[in-house]
Amino acid sequence: MSQFGAGTITVSLDDGGQSFDQLTITDGSLAGIASVSGGTNGNDLVVQLSPTATTAQVATIVEALRYNSSSDTFGGARDMTVTLS
């Protein structure tokens, strides 16, 4: 089993976040996650990986990332960057 271990996944909006931009993860208790912070009001979402996080767990975590707009009138597109370090 390959381990990634103790790194971070940072999700950011390419054009800068707005107060209505929400970055989330569908399940903050997925295997391989040590903690989740940020993601609200246009701020970066940071997922701290556990020291024993495997490559497969990291892939599952990345697939669980989500964007939501709390604006009733937003109709545009958002590009985001996912950085794994």
C-alpha cells in the first residue's frame, strides 16, 4: 500500500473567491483526513491529510470536493485549483 501521508490538499478559486462561494467536501470524516478548515465565503478549503493517508484515500478525498454558491442570482462559472502537497 502506498502512503501519501501528512500532506495537504488546498482548493482555491482561480479568480479569487466571493462571499457567496463555498468550497466543501462531502464527508469530512473520510479515511485519510486529519482535519478540514476554511472553504467558506470564498476562502481556500484546506484538507490536512493523516500521516497514514494512502494514494487511494487521497483520490477519494479529491473526488469528494464540491463547490456551491449561496447567491440566488449567481449564474456564472467558477474555475478552481486543487494543490496536493
